Amino acid sequence: MYIPFSHFTILFLPLQRFRQASMTTEEQFKLAMAGCRDVFFKKLHDYGAAWRIMRPSSVTDQIFIKANRIRSLEVKGESWVGEGIYPEFQAIVNYGIVGLIQLEMGYAETEDIDVDKAMQLYDKYADAALKLMIKKNHDYDEAWRSMRISSYTDLILMKLNRTKQIEGNDGKTLISEGIDANYLDMINYSVFGLIKLDEAGDK
């Protein structure tokens, strides 16, 4: 039975990390995504859907800033501003969903959707990411679990470089997947990072 992402915060957030070891990948994915959704909802409350003015290329650049900071923290091993890797992966998930919304709707000159509409769109693309993860996880047999978190970071940066190249070609590709597919992959790599950090108790 399909459960909308709007229910995941209620169902999964109270479970926290103590159940990680006994949870399936799908359950862990939903738990990590529920945390991202909670952050997104709270920021909508504070700022509204101000991101609607962003062109997709600006969203891509914002994701790059987040991914580049994760890599910098991984290399340097310390943060001078107090925020670690976990919230940056959450931000990549949320900006990835914003990017998908902007690709669908186009950017606006002003904030043009309310909180309910923004959350409906969020849940639509969170569900799309989940379904993609389930399909790929079936075919690749959970290979992501053998990867290091730093590899997810590098893969996200690679996807960003591909996305920038496609954007530079006015969104046209000859053989490759489009910008939307790259956003979905970045979302899923970030969720894998969140799951690994949750398992390690490193938030």
C-alpha cells in the first residue's frame, strides 16, 4: 500500500537510530527522507517558497556549494562553523527536490505557491526518488553499502559536473540521461550518506 511521504515523519522519525540495525533499506530510506522533509517544512514556515525564483542552474550551483563543503570537511577533518556533514546531505536532498520542481514548473518571478502545494510537490519527488532507489537497489544488490561516504560525495560532484555540462548545452543530450535523472541520483546518494551516518551515530 502506498503511504504518502507526508506520513513518513509521523511514522519514522520517532524510531530514531536504535532501530537502524533491524530496518530494511526502504525503511531506512524513508526515515532519512522524513528528516529531510521535516527540515524542508520548517524552512517553508520560516521563509515561504522563496526558492521559486531560482533558475535550475542556480539550484545546481547551490547543490555544488553543499557537496563541495562536504568534500572539504572530509579532507580537512574539522569544521570552523559548527555544522557537520549530515545537514549538508539533507540540504542536497532538499535542493535536489527543489531542482526537480523548478524543472517541472519553471522558475517564477515571485513566490507563487503556498506551503500545501510545495509539500505536495516535495512528496511527489521524494516518492520518485524512493521508487528509483528500490529499482536500482534490486539490480545492484545493495552495492552502495560497501561504499564509503566519501565516494557518495565524489559521485554527487561528478553528477553536478555532468548537470552543468547539460545546462551549458541548453538541456540537450545525445545519449545521456537528462538533468532530472542527475538530480534524482544526487538525492539518492545523499540519502545513502545519511543512512551511513545514522548507522555510525554521527549526526
